[in-house]
Amino acid sequence: MASYFHVYFYKNIKRRRAGIREYRHMKKKKILKKVLLALFKY
């Protein structure tokens, strides 16, 4: 029971870290999109 929880917790941490990385990447993409849209407007 405890070992199962430990594995689950470890996987959860890994997933969360990957999620944060993806979130940052998405943020950069969104900023780039905004910049491109602004450039096209002018």
C-alpha cells in the first residue's frame, strides 16, 4: 500500500514538472502569437 502510494506520488511529481514545463512553453507561444498579431495589424 505504502509503496504503491510512493510510486503514484513520484509519478505525480514528474507529471507536474512536465506540466509546468509545457505551461511555460505555451506561455511563450501565446506571447509570440500576440507579437505576430500586433506586427500584422500595423
